[in-house]
Amino acid sequence: MKFFYEKFTSSEGDVYYPSFNIKVINPKTSQVILPYKVLVDSGASVCLFHGWLGDRIGIDIKKGEKKMSREQLKEKGDITFIQ
């Protein structure tokens, strides 16, 4: 599989990540919710997405197990794991 590498600017300078566009579909209704850009991390053991996106496709993110807090992330929000 080949990916397009896109330049992103961070506090550490320019970085390049493989990325591609997807369509988010609600699995219960088959309705396309929105187009979404994703970054590929081939070494990652989990996939991360914003909580509002989980809500939009019918995932009850409040039922998940909270793993990291805002303080650990140094940003808004928490990380919750759903299996």
C-alpha cells in the first residue's frame, strides 16, 4: 500500500506524515457522516479519533475505560478505550 506524505507544521518544525482521506459512515444507518483526513501510524497498536466522531457514528464513548487524563495529554479531553 502506498501513502501520500503530507507536510504538517508543529512546534518542532515541519514534519511529514502519511495521510489519506476517508468517508466516515454510520454503521447502523449506512449514512455518510463526513469526509475525514486520517494519519497513518503503521507501528501503532491503537487507533485514535475524536470523541464527537464516535458519538456521530453511534459509539457510546462514555462506556469505555479512561486511560489518560487531560493533564497527561496537555490538551483538552481524555483518552478512552473502546473494544
